[in-house]
Amino acid sequence: MVDALHRRLDAIGIRTPTARDALLGAVTAVLSLLLLFAVMRAVSPELAAALGAPAGIVDMTAARYAAAGAVLVLQAMALTWRRRNPLACLGVILVGQLGLAVLLPPIVSFQAPAGIVAAYSLGAYGPRRTALWGTGGAALVQVLGGWVVGGTEAAEALGTTMGTEIWGSLVSALVIYLGAALVGAYVGARRELLAGLRAQVAQAEREREALAARTVLEERGRIARELHDVAAHHLSGIVVQASAAELLVDRDPARAKESMRWIRAQGRETLDNLRLVVGILRDSVETAELGPSSPQPTLDDVPELVELARSSGARVRETSTGEPFPVSPTAQLTVYRVLQEALSNARRHAPASPVDIATEYGEDSLVVTVRNAGPPDEGGVTAGSGQSEALPGHGLIGMRERAEFVGGTLDAGPTPRGGWRVRLAVPRPAAAGGGAAAAASTEALR
């Protein structure tokens, strides 16, 4: 209902709170004048006589009528301040109420509607403590001030004692002012509660959107790493073999054909791997149509990776020290991808340099070091730096992200002799809870 009223006011151009309060003041002024007219019509010499008062006590001149009407209008228009300064608004209306006590007949106790609205506004828009003492003080001032300016005459006319009339008027004023203030305080508290709930809902919605955006970015980053690792490794080998085939096509057609067959096999394998990675982006139905996904690479697949590098012409030497221990699936995938990226970079930037792979099973961690002795390439990029023409710098970033994901570290940089070294350290899983951690890591990869 309130929203519908606001929409109607907006439609006629009354959109600001001040404009709406001014309209409320105008409506209150009209109602106050009508109410005063009705009260004065009801007060007659016969009613005064019935109350035991002189008949002439209800007589009023036109000037006093006009002055009383002007006071009512000014009181009502003071409601324009009821939101910005409700206490001052109540004070102005209280002064007008004392003026009405002077202008109206002594036996007429007229409570202006603007005073009730002002008390309500003080409770709704002012501090709770201010609303209590403000409305209570207003009731006390109105009663005592009214008796100072005309209360004695009214008591004498009605034949009652001043004390009785004061206490009756005070109770009545307190009920009116405090009651209106309490209603306003309730409405104000409800409004603040609803505003707080709306703010919480909006905050929760923003947090949900931020979480969804962060999840999407993390998933995109993971997919980007997978695409880079798969594509860069195989495509770099294809580029090297294609260059070799181009040189051998005239001198040694047989070897050129062998290189082309290798390129065809690698291209088919690259395409299959890319289909598996792209399948992550598909919905469950499309993924099901592609068939079951292949398992993620493990340390058992490292020999095949090394043989693939050797088949492309790289000279790879392997050494291993220490007693092997179980490693979580996530850590195994990290080791595999780092080795894959390091071999791809070595083949891309220093194809003629030998590559050494050292695997060390220590007490606290599994350390894998890939080192090549090649000089920087012609473009000024150090061998194995992880920079490629397609995705500059993404290889090294991806390797570090993978290492950090499993709680390990990755160091990459040039060697004193102009080569490049990549060192990956993966922490050894704790004896207790290792299975659960491995299962959790595997689940995180899905």
C-alpha cells in the first residue's frame, strides 16, 4: 500500500521526501481547519450553560477565528521539517499549540493534528531517548503553558479545581504524545530492520557473485594450464620435427617420411588430449557423448614422456636417488606437468643441448630438477624460460601455480654457464591422513 502511494506520488512529480512532507503538511492543515470548524460548531452557549459556564465564554470574533486558522496552517506546514529535524518541528508546533490556548475559548481544549504527527515523526526519525524526553516534555509544557495563559479562567468557568484539571490534561497529553512517539519508534525500528535485512541480502548476493566469479577464474586458470601443458609440449615437438623433415626431404626422403609419420602420430595424440581438456567445458550430456575421460598422468607415465622427448631428437639423461615413497595423485600430476613443460621449453629454445633430469626422494620432499646447458636463444630468451610465441610467460606461471597448489615450491632461472634450471620440490605426505589428503586432492582435480 505504501509502495503504491509512493508510485502515485512519483507519477505526479512529488518524488523527494521534503516535497512529500510538504504535501502531508497541506493535507494536515485542511483537516485541522475542518476539525476546528466542527469543534466550534459543537460548542454553543447551551453547551456552556450545561457545563455550568457563562454563555458568553464561547463567543469568538472573526479576527480570532482567522488567527486560530493561521496558527493551524503554520503548525501543519512545520511538518515539512519532520524528517530533517523532528525535535525542532515538534517545538514549533508546541508554540502554536500555546497560541491556540490563547485564541480559543477557555473551555475548548483543541489538540492540533500536527502535534500528533510531529510526535510520531520524532519517534520514527529521532533517537529513541530524545523521542521519550522530547514528547514527555512537550506534553508537560503544553499543559502548564496552557494553564498559565488561560487555564485559571477555564477552571473558574467550569467550577473545578486547578489541580484536577492540570492532572487530567497532563495525563491526556502524555497519552497522545507518548503514544504517537511509541508508534513512530516501532515503525522506525521496523524500517531499520527491513533496511538492514535488505543490505544483508544485497551483501550476500554480492558475495555470491564474487565467489562465482572467483570460481570461474580459478577454473579458467586450471583449464588454461592444462591446455598450455598439453598443446605446448606436443606442438613444440611437432615444430622441431617439421623443421627437420623440411631439411631432410631432399637429402634423406626416408628419414623425412619417418619424421612426418611422427608428426602425424603426435598431431593425433595432441588432438585427442585437447578434446579431453575441452570436454571440461561441456555439460554432462556432451561429456558423456565423448566417452569416459582418460586418467590424469602419474609418475608411472614419466618414462613414456622422456621417451617421447628422445624420439623427437632430444638428448635426455635421468638420475634418481633415495628411496621412493608414495605421492598423492595431485603431486604426481604436478611433477608430470612440470617435467612436460621443462622438456618442451628445452626442446623449443635449445634443441641441441642435452637435458639432465635428477629425481631425489628426500626425508621431507620429492625434488625434481631439470637442467640444460644450452645458451640463450637468438631472441634473448634464456633456454627453458617458459616463454613461447603463443603464450609468453604462461608456462613458468603455470608451473609455479601447480607447485603452490600442492604446497611445494618451484625455482626457475639461468645457470652460471648460460643454461637453465627448473627445480620442483613437493612435500612428502604425512604418514597419518595421507590417504584422505590424496583422495581430496584427486577430487579437487575433477
